[in-house]
Amino acid sequence: MAEAKVFAFINYKGGVAKTTSAYHIGCWLSYVKNKNVLLIDIDPQTNLTFLCASIEDWESRKLKVGTIATMYKRYLGKKSIDTKKYIWKTPIRLRDGRFHPRLDLVPCDIDLIGEDIGGGQIAGAYPSMEMLKRNAKQFMRDRDFLSKAIDEVRYEYDYVLIDCPPNLYLMTQNALVASDHYIVTAIPDHLSTIGLNILINKVRRLDELAKSAATLAGGDTARGRLAEFGAVLFVRVRIGGLMITNAHANTMEVIRSDLGSDSCFGTYTTELIGYTEAAENSLPVWLHDSVNAGRAREKREYPKIVDELLEKF
């Protein structure tokens, strides 16, 4: 199998369908496109994990096996990560008792929240080049955890999708180092999109810092670069009748003009209660049998997004 393509789903802001998008894209890639997909949940809110499995099943697995927080503690203790041990094979249970094929999960839990802040810098005064090199190595090691974890299974999957917390702290930086591209989900309103350029520029500065640290560290790091900007995915677009509301349509047009049309998905998701109902049953919307989920299924929003993702990348 070829090396997996790795995508991080990020935004400063919460409530912008990062988790819903990573989940539905992963489910469609695996269920319909026959791709082997690994979902990685690094958001301590654990929403992606709970989209895949019940709280009861998660609690049992956390006690018996562990979560990504367990993996990270092993990494900090300089023990082997043992990624395969912590991968939850086919956690999504379908209505007929079968399990969703070709889709695995590395679950998260709230224990990761205390590990998401530090990470050091390489700026400042150092009395010797040797100390500067040591600091640069530590800077990169702080951000190499996910890269090294994924390296252990990189050739067993076609796609690895990482659901990030709504920040650019240490775990998100790990995801950006480990990924090929990052996707920004955004509701096309003023408050949700005002920070898009700030976010993209911040990631660009972090990339420059990582490259500098990797150079100083002398090549002892996993990658020494951050993911490339992939695209903005507009979500929860508001529809009035059969048309997009003027406010959302205008905002989408401004962002496409500002970033370039290739920097935004042409397809988008709309505000549909079917997604919420399906989520409450730990199912993708096309496998849930409620009336509202059926309406969402008929719109084929995430299937179209997956087709575009496969074409773009």
C-alpha cells in the first residue's frame, strides 16, 4: 500500500464542524470509496471519538487499552509509542449489528488537555551554540509525537484524518507537523471567518520556525516542516428558501476572491438537523434512518466534498 495522505482539520474557533467534517469525509472515503481510513482525535472534548462509539464502549476501552493521551505519556517518557495497540478497529456499529468497514480510530480523552500548552521556543539568548541546538531538538521533539505515531502505521492506511482542538497549541502543532495538508472549516459569517488570514499566516510563521529548529537540530527530527494549506471548507451555510442567504453568499465570495478560488472547496454543507440526529446515534448521516437525516442524505453534501478532495489532492 502507498503512503497515507494525512489531513489536519483546524480552526481557532469552535463550533465550525471540524469534527463533523473529518468524520463524514472519513466515513465516505471508507464506506463508498473503499479506502482504508484512520481517524485521530486530538481534541480533549473527544467529540470525534463519541461520533464513532458510545460513551460506555469508550470508557471500557479507555480502562482496558488507553487513548492517545496514554500514547503521549509513553512518548514523553521516551517509551515506544506502540500505535497499533491503541488503534480502535472499526468502532462504528451499524444498525444491523455489523461494523463500519475500513475505518479505524485513535480515541482521545480529556486527560490530553493538560498536555496541550507547553512546547518551548527557540528564540532568546543562549550562552553557546550547543545549548541552542539542544533547545531546537527539544522544540522539534515536542512537535514530533504525532509524526512518529503515524509513521508506525503510515503504509496501512490510504488516509489519516486528524481532528484538532480549536487552537494552535502544542497538539495542533503536532498535527500540522504530521500532516501533508490542513483544511480549515469555516461558517461563512463575519465572526467565523475574520481570523482566516490570521490563522493561515500564523501557521506559515510556525512553519518557518519549525524549519529553523530542524536546521539547528541537525536533522534529528521527523519532518521539520508544517502541513501546506489545503483549502477552506465552508460549513453550515444558511439557506433561505432554495437560495443561500445574501450574507453567507457575499462572505463566501469575498473569501474566494481574497484567498483564490482554488483555496476554497466549491462544495459546502448547509444547516441541517439531520447531521445532529445522526451524530446522536454515532452514525454518518447517510446511514441514519430519520426523516431529517434522509433529507441531508439526498443533498449529498459530504459525498461531493469527498469527490472534490480526491480531485484536489
